[in-house]
Amino acid sequence: MTTIVRAATVSDADALTELRASMYLAMGDLRTDEPAWRAAARSWFVAHVDSPDVALRVVEVDGEVVASAVAHLRTHLPSPGNLSGRIATISNVSTFVEHRGHGYGRLAFEAALAWTRESGAEVAELFATGMGQGLYESAGFTVHSMPAMRLALHSR
């Protein structure tokens, strides 16, 4: 069995979209078959595959993409703990159901985290599910005292 961790290419856009759908299904979101969001996600992956501010990482086993992780940079206002305001967000850490339990998600996450360490960001953040929280804590992530709040500005 050959396992490769690599940067995604445009040809991985369908697999990345399917992994994102798999992630949302695991979180209980049943709207993953909606064509509009799938098209938007796929377009985003294609548009950002070569972006210097985005790292799309995949794990390939015997030629098949089985897991992914994404990191992207954004600039926020400087703060006492982040003078540059550069923040790396890690997301889309996902493994296809039939390949879970082999460490492929961890490999994808670690590749995305390695990129964030080299990116110039001073802070890395992510949103964790219960399933992934232990992995992120083992990498040094902690629960922040100010949890995210969200307001949908446009309903579909």
C-alpha cells in the first residue's frame, strides 16, 4: 500500500468536494446533495489550488484521494497576541468513511498545519467537532474563551 501526502491539484477538485460533503454528513448536515453548494465548493477549490494564501492538502492511497485538509490565511486587525494580524484557519479535515481509522485525516491535518507554520501567520485556528477535538488538542490547540457566534445574513 502506497500512501502519499501532497498538495492538491485541479484534478482533485471533485474528490475535495466529496470529502467536504462527507464532512458535513458526519456533522449531521443532510443538505450535501444540493447542486448549488457543490458547484460553489468545486469552483472554490479550482480557483484556489494555486493561491499562495491557501494550502489544499490530500492524502492519496494507491492512487485514490482518501483524505484532505485545507489551510488559508486571512488578515485581521493586529492584537497584543498577533502583531501582524495574520491568522491561518484550518478546515475541511475529512476522510472518506471507508478509510477512517487509519490516520489519514491526521496526515492531512499535519500537512496543513506544517504549511501554516511556514506561512507567516502568528495564530492558527479551527472549528473542531467532537470527533476531531482530540487530534487538534494533541497538536496544541486549545478551546478559546471566546467561542464563535454566527448570524446568517442571507437565507437560502
